Amino acid sequence: MEENQKNEASVSEPKTTFDNSNAEANEQTSTTEGQSSDPSELILGKFKSVEDLTKAYQELEKFQGTQAKELGNLRQNASILGNISQAWEKEQSIRDAQNDLKAAAEKYNKPEYFQDPSFREIYKEAYLALGKNLDTDRLINLIDGYVSSRIFAYKQAQSAKNETQSAIDGMNFEKNNKSSLTPPKKRLDEMTPQEVDELLDRIL
């Protein structure tokens, strides 16, 4: 009776046999899958393997090379545009200067102004110094005032000179036959009253 119960127990218990190699493989697979899904286990928090990191670095270098080339092209284009802008501004300033000079020459086309080479030289120096800030009307007013004052001073000097000459010409000097340019042989304090009288007669 006891033997029959033992046999039944042995039959009812299932056989539990394990394949260690399959279990380890399954464990490694699950561990690998766990590592790939855990960001803390990724390289730099992004890459699953060194190959992925290397590939990403190569792509980054390629992208930076493209960016550097584009930046160089942009700088070159900016330099060209800057040169064009400067050339245009210079040409525009030359045109403005030509227009200003033409307008001034037409307005003051007179013998005492732009028809006179000396005036043109003065105006040229003034324009080179001041450029667009030169006020042509004010410059000419200043020049006219200066010239007028110089002319007035010259006329005043000539008038005074003429008056002096007229006064000299109006004087009549009669030559005294008794006069002599020979200086006296004695000083006045050494002369007698009679000698002083004779000297005065000769001079007067």
C-alpha cells in the first residue's frame, strides 16, 4: 500500500529540467534590450554604440564644413556688396559736386567771379575744404565785403596823398637872393646882435 502511494507521488510530480545555456542567452538578450531602452546606459545619453557615435561625428564634421563654406561665400558676397556700395557713394558724391559747381558757375558767371581765374582758384580751394557744406552765396558776400573794404582803404590813401600833393603844389616859394645855404661860422651865442641880424636877413 505504501509502495503504491510512493509510485503515484513520483508519477504526479513533474520533471523540472533546465537548460542553463538557453537561460543565460535569454538573460543576456533581456539585459541588452534593457540597456538600449535605458537612456542612462546610452553613450552620451544618445548613442547605442560607438559606431553610432562615430557616424554622428562624421555627419557633424560634414555639416560644419558645409556651414563654413556657406559662411565664406556670405562674407565674400558681403565684401563685394560693400565695395559696390562705396563705389556708388563715391560716384554719387562726384555727381553732386559737379551739380553744385555747375549751379554756382551759372549763378555767378560774371567777370569778377567765375570768369576770373583767381576767383575760380579761391572757390576750388574752399570747396575742397568744405565740400557740400560750402555756402557759395555767403562766400561771395564775404569776398565782396573784403574787396570793398580794401578798395575803400586804397581810395582813402590815394585821396590823402592827392590832397597833400595839392597842398604842396599850391605853395609859392619866392627865392631870396640874399639867402644862402652856407651855415654860419659861429654859433648864435657867439654872434653879436649885428651878426644875428645879418644872418636873419640872408635866411629870410
